[in-house]
Amino acid sequence: MSEQYSKGTIEGDKKTKWICGCFLTTDNYFKFCSTHNQTLQKAIQDQIDELDMTLIVEEDN
Ligand SMILES: [Zn+2]
């Protein structure tokens, strides 16, 4: 819960803001507008296969 960004924290710390509503904060946190969030989410999911990332599997030891 503590790692979740609260809206109040972001507001004062924007580094770059785009006209569509996307913005980048001073600590390099990207917040995308609803339009680009959907597009980027799909793009990222496509990229994950190419990056050959491995899922974390919890072990029951
Ligand atoms: Zn956007």
C-alpha cells in the first residue's frame, strides 16, 4: 500500500506534462492518460514476450 502513488504526491512533482494528460514526475514515474494507458499497456505486454522476462513463481517450501 505504501508503494502506491497517491494523487496528492504526484501533483507537486511533475517534470513533464503532455497536452493529452500524460505526465512524468521528477522521480521518473509515468502517469498516462486513459487513451495512452490502454495503448501502452498493450505495447508493453507485447514487449514482455520479446524481453523474455520470467514470471515470479512462489515456492511453497
Ligand atoms: Zn497521453
